[in-house]
Amino acid sequence: MSPPEPIAVLGGGTIGCGWAAVFSAAGHPTTVIDPDPAAAGRLSETWRSALPVLKRLKRSVAEPLPPRHVTSPSVLPAPPAFVVEALPERIELKRSALAELEAAIPAETIIVTSSSGLSVSELQEGMAHPERLVLGHPCNPPYLMPTVEIGGGDRTDPAAIDQAAALFEGLGKVVLRVRREVPGHLVNRLQAALWREAVHMAREGVASVADIERAVTDGLGARWSVIGPTTIFHLAGGSAGLPKFLDDLGGEVERWWDSLGDPRLDEHTRKILIDGMRDAAAGRSPAEIARHRDTAMLAVLDCLDDLSTQQAEPQN
Amino acid sequence: MSPPEPIAVLGGGTIGCGWAAVFSAAGHPTTVIDPDPAAAGRLSETWRSALPVLKRLKRSVAEPLPPRHVTSPSVLPAPPAFVVEALPERIELKRSALAELEAAIPAETIIVTSSSGLSVSELQEGMAHPERLVLGHPCNPPYLMPTVEIGGGDRTDPAAIDQAAALFEGLGKVVLRVRREVPGHLVNRLQAALWREAVHMAREGVASVADIERAVTDGLGARWSVIGPTTIFHLAGGSAGLPKFLDDLGGEVERWWDSLGDPRLDEHTRKILIDGMRDAAAGRSPAEIARHRDTAMLAVLDCLDDLSTQQAEPQN
């Protein structure tokens, strides 16, 4: 194996610092580019939080070097093999930073964008070498969440997509291939679809926000962490699998679909959600809930990681 | 505390036998009513699978007695404090069994229906004492999954709903209050909403079924097992919480909502799902996947149980 390649990360916000920690822990010499001098502090702070997580998830070399910070792509310490772009979701900002970046790196260096809202095709407009721009969207924080959504825009070279996929697979990431550009990619669309019905039911008084939250955490989340939504119905069909489920219960599912809501986030809905969330939080601040989330998710992901390792090992 | 009350379960299928195991393990003298003599065998088999799970989840008394089987409500060994109805989802079958049951038990005994498709109000038509019929819908299997959806129909006595809620809370269940009758209650509607978009994306070629499954198992499930969908956005708003999220990103979420699909389970869609599920299963039979699901879900639920115990304990 060749030594891990140098990586540059464009943007020292939450996602950029998180990505830098992932690459650094895996042994890649990693540099974050951000004109803001305060980015150096955010980077150290993220590294301190992320490294114990990455070690527990067995995603760290024995003695990783922390990521470095520079203020401009023109002063990178080494030509990067890949650049990960993790700037705020503003088209002009991204376009001008990409132009400055392209002037400083070789024409063939692949650029992976973490964009969640802007499409790769939009970002490619005006690029000198649009064929190298690839989607690589993580869940937040990138050092904890396993998935990366990989895809291209209208002008992306398919070989660049494969190379980016190989980079992330090498980090132990679960690569999801997005084959057509759609708003929200895969994960955010699925999340939005579920939340739309959660909002609908809260708005219509079917249940409290707190009980809808529990329907997800205690009713659906654990199962979905183990098997996906189509697999659930495949198993509901018994030994005959999905075809039998579709024969027996496809009509019932369509009946549910037809009764799902299409709410708007208007003032009335906002008030129900905000009041309901206050009740659901039961006095805990966002920071307290976030601490619980971080502890609990690490425990669950560690448990799932152990299970998939067991599953992958030969059974005697 | 009074000793656990006698419970009768109407119907010795998967759900009925599962419920019987939950009540028996908790120390309730439990009898399953099913005219089919083969129900006794299913009951013993479920008891053997369920008891180790219930012990691991700390939902069993030290020396529980197994549930009994009788073929008719007229030969129950003791008047039950509650009856749990878990018959197949056929209206005529449920109505005639409820009539036979009502003739054999006191007028005030609460009947809890596990119905997922038929509404409580529909089942109340023709009952001698409709005010005692309460919804109590579990996720399957009831001895593993924490939630029970509790609610009433047009003619349910609110006090009966509260008594049923107290019974299930006493078993350590997470009670979700369904305040208006809607197809699929809470959990199945949320599941259907997510699956609709999964089907849409598979149908439109946005991603493979296998990658959509992984978007849920590796991208969303672990987080949803820890915090619900509205809490996720509450935390995304930082210290200002949900109002800030709605101000900053509510419009983006509405844009995603407007792009979600509304597929039908027609022949073309069925073929894509069935072929995609075959690829996703990668040669594993439904039974093999189900074994993985059972092992992994028990591990995850046990981990979550430990975390919520830790959270409930005072922090020093």
C-alpha cells in the first residue's frame, strides 16, 4: 500500500473541521484552507472531540498527526490528492473559492463537494475543470456518521466519481451512490418525507410532538438501524418475501400513502411545533439534549459496528 | 402492590402469543383463547423464544409461569382484568369473536385491540359494551419492541384508555397516545411516509434499493433510535433551537417536500423493488436476514435501555 495521500479541506466550519479530523486520524496529511484565522481554534477543538470517537470506532492510525490550517490555497504545504469543499451553502461564495482553488492546484485533482442544497451541476458552471467536481455529502458529524453520498453533476467524469468512492471506502465509510441529482440527495429526502408526516400529525392533533418523537425513537429507529424500509416488508412476507407482502398488503400501504398529509410551515404549524418541542424537551436545553445524543449515538454506532464485524466473520 | 391481574389474550397468532409472553413474564396469570388446538404449540414456541429476550431486557419476574391455552372464552380459568384482542384483520371474524367474548366476561372488563388496519370505531359497532374497547397497537414482536399505541374510538370511555395506558406502562412499555383515529396510527404512518420516498427514488433511478436501504440503516436509523425527527432540527438550530432552524431552513425543507414523489405499487414499480431487494439481500434468505435482525435489534435495544437507565439516574 502507498502512504495515505495529502488532503486539503476548503472551509473550516463544522463540516470542514469534521472531515479534516477523519482524514487526519486515518493518516492522511490534512490541511484546512480558511481565510478566517479563528478557523485554527475550531480545528483544534474539533480534533480534540473527534479523535476519541474515531479511536473508539477503530478509524484511527496509532499516532495520527492533527490537521493543519492555512489561510489560502496558494500556501498549501503539498499538492493535495483530493480537495474536500465544505463551504457555507452560498453559490457566489462557493464559486469564487473554487476559482481561487483551481488556480492553485493541478487540473486533475478531484474536488469533492459536501453540498447539501446546491447541486454539483450548478457549481460546475464557471469552473475551469468541471469534470473533476464530485458530490461527497456526509451526515453530520462526519467523524461519527458512517454514510457519504457520492454522485456527479452534468459534466462530472465518471472516473472521478469512482476515485472519490474509493477514497471514502478506504476510510471505512458507507458509500451511497446518487445516480440522479435531486434536492436533498437520499438521506435528507428520506428524513424530510418522515418529518412531513410528523408535522402533519402534530398539526392535526393526532398526537403530541413528544409522542411522535417517541414513535420514532422507540418504535422505528432501532429497527431502521438494523434493516432498511424495503427489507422490513421483505421479511413481513415470510419465506416468500417482498412479492407476497406486496400482494397481501400493498393495497393497505397505498391507502396509508393516500391519507398522508402535505402541511406547510406556516405560523400556525410553527407554533404547534415550537410549543410541542418545548414540552418534548421537558426542561432540557439543546446543549443537554445534544450531549445525550452524542453519548448515545456513539454507543449505538459502536454496537452496530461490532455486530457487522461479527456478521462479516465466517461462522463455524 | 396488588398481585398482577389475570389477563386473557384473544387469538393465538404471532401477536397474540407475543403479548401472552409479555404478560406472563411480568407475572400476570395469562390465558390465550384460540379455537385452534395448534395454538398451544405456537404459544410454547413463542414462550421459548421470548423469555430469554424478556429476561435480557429485565422485563421478567424471577420464576414466571408460562401462558395457558383454552379454546373458548367460556372456559377461562379466572375472570380476566383485561383482554387483549389479537385476531386476524377481518372485520366479521373480529366482530363474532368479540360477541362471544362479551357473553363470557363481566361488562366492565376492558378489551384492548391490537388492530392495525381496522379502526376501534368500526369494531365498536355491534358491541354490547363498546365503551370498554381501547386501541393497544404494538410493534412486532411485542416482547421486543417498546411502543404501544393507545387510543379510543367514537364510543370509548376515556377512563378505559387511561386504565389500559397504566397497564402497559406497568409492563415498562412506551405508551404513545393516539388522539384521533387515522389509518396506520402513528408508527405505521411514519414508516409509510419514509417508504413512499424510498419507493419513489428506486423507481426513478435516483439510487439502488440496496443504497436506499443503507441510507436508512447507516445514515438515519442510529440517530432516530436516539432522538426524534423534530428534535434533530431543534438541535440543528443550535442554542436558539427549532425557531432558528425554521427561520433559516424551513424554506429548504418545504422545497424538499415539494419534490417528494407519489408512486403507485404498479407492475413496473413492483419489478424494480423486487429485483432491487434481490440485489440488496445478496443471496441471504428472508430467514437469514430475520435472524440477523433479531440478534442486532436485541443488542441495540439493550444498549438503548442501558443508556436511558443511565440518563434517568441522578448525575453526581
